Amino acid sequence: MALRIGFDTGPLHGPRTGIGAAVDEIRRALGSRTDLSLVDYVLSFRARLAPGVRRLPLPAALAHRAWALSARPRVDRWLGDVGVVHGTNYVVPPSHCPRVVSVYDLWFMRHPDLAAPAVRHAAAVLRRSVEAGAVVHTSSAATENAVREMLPGAPVRTVHLGALAVPASDGVCPIPDLAGRPFIVAIGTIERRKNLPRLVAAFGEIASDHREVMLVLAGSPGDDATATERAIDALGPEVAPRVLRTGRIDDSSRAWLLRHATLVAYPSLDEGFGFPVLDAMQVRVPLVASTAGSIPEVAGDAARYCDPLDVDSIADALATALNDDDLRRRLVAAGDSQWVGFTWQRCADGLAALYHDVAAGRLAR
């Protein structure tokens, strides 16, 4: 008999994030298995749901406040007869069933002063869930280590995510200023964790030796937008116009930027997985990345690494990757064999094994 899994599809609603993309791929891969039967649920009063998705009729903000303090209200009445409940985005609701909660990074717990109130409430729910025996699924060994440090005693298992497909580009440049120009691209929300002010400063150090190269920051404004703007202004009137901010980009623009970039830059201060790392490998563009979090675990030998706290180190890595053709070829060749190991089928296999172990009580606290 197939094991029934209460599966949180909340990240599929609203603007699509990296977590949303991951949950979509996981849901698709798990849905083809015969040993599992997914019961999709969403914590929302207002989301428009697809047929068959069960609504937990609770205001999310109030539910999180309640779950941070107690194991009520439980959600069993709405989920019915399931064997495991999987919260796919840091929060798993109280239930009499065994529970799994996905944690992608713990930046918000290391830096609570930078977290929004809703995120702090989610962190409190996560702590209480773990204390009550929920099993943590992490997307990298680096995050698993962080969970063991910050949530002592938590039962935890790493199951890597897969690579997101980079669609073909129609060849039409979405940003006229980039037509025919070499450029470095950094893709991601402009938030503290992405370390973009240091990347901008590093670009300033190499700009005079690479006068045709542009820097593209492709992502929605976040909590570091002001600091990033100040870093751009500090470059001065000759270099600052060579830094382009795109705002939020669609899949077509993302594909064009990746496929036409000279380098992909990923100097993050922390990562729980890092889809842009695998993006760069797929499109055979050299990668400059930091040594933080999960990045070395995912990138392997396919990146020129830098110290994310050292502007000179970032600048040196960028300059070397721009100048050294042999290095560029080695990085691309390493990426060819690295990224193909990260598949959604392998992810689904790992999660299915985790569900069966949790249901059998083999990962109890």
C-alpha cells in the first residue's frame, strides 16, 4: 500500500521563488512514484487552489503565532489519514502523524536582527516542531551541519535538490545596453546574504583593465538594495554606468543572461544549495563563487573560489577567470560532469526513503 504524504504546496502559490521552483520539481518527481500517494495541502484562506488540494482554513500569520507556542490547532482533521506530513518551507503544522520539515539555510537564525517578523515567527515554529520530534530535511550537508549546531538534537537528513532547467534563449537581448558587450552576471534577490556590495566593489577594482565588461545584477530588490546602490555610486561616473540592475527577471531573460554571460558570479555569504551554481554549469559558463555554505559542496571543482569577506579576493577571482583561458576551459569541463549528478529523480528517491524511515520511527529524536 502506498504511504500517504501530506505535502505542503504553499510555495507554488504567489511569486515563484527558488524554493517554489524546488517544490514544484519535487512534487512532480514524487508524483510518479507508486510507493507514495501525495495529499497536497496549502495553509491559506485566500489562495486559489487547484482541484484536489486541501486547504488548511487558518490565517497563516495567526497559525504561526499559535504554533510557536503550542501544538494546536492540529491539522489532522483537514489532512485525513496520512502517514507523514511534510512542510516544504521551514514550517510543518502540528499533527499526530510523524513530520518532516525542509530547511534550506539558517541565515535568518544566525542573523535574527535582519529577519522580518513573519520570518522570526516561522523560526519559532521550526524550533518548536523540532523539539516535538519533527525530522529536518536539509538540501545540503552544510545546512545539516548548521541545523546540528543551532537546533541541537534535531533528527536531520540531507537530500540534495536537482538542477533547474535553463530554457533555450530566443536570441533576443532583453537589455539593449548589453548587446554585443561581455558581462558578468549575478542572479538573485538583492539581499544581504548575496554579498552584492562587495561584488560591486570588486568589479570596480578590475574595471579599468576590462573596459568593455559590464556587471549585471539580476534580481528583485531586497534588504540590501540601498547598500548595493551606495556601492555602485562609489564607483564614480566612469564605472558606475557599467553596473546594470534589472529588477525581477522572467525565465526568458534569465536564460538569455546565463547563456550570453562571460562569467557567473556568486559571492554569497551563505547558501543552503545554490541553483545559480548549477545554472552556470549547464550553460557552460565559468563560475566565480565564494567558499561559504553549500557552494563548494555543489560546485566541486567547477568554480574559481574566493573569500566572500575579502573584496580583493573576489576581484582576483574575477580577473583570473576573465583572463585565463585554460582556467575557463577547466571550469567548464568540470561543470559538465558535476551538474548532471543533481537530478530530481535522485532527490525524490532520497525523500521517499526519508518518508518511509520517518513513518517507521527510524529517525525519532
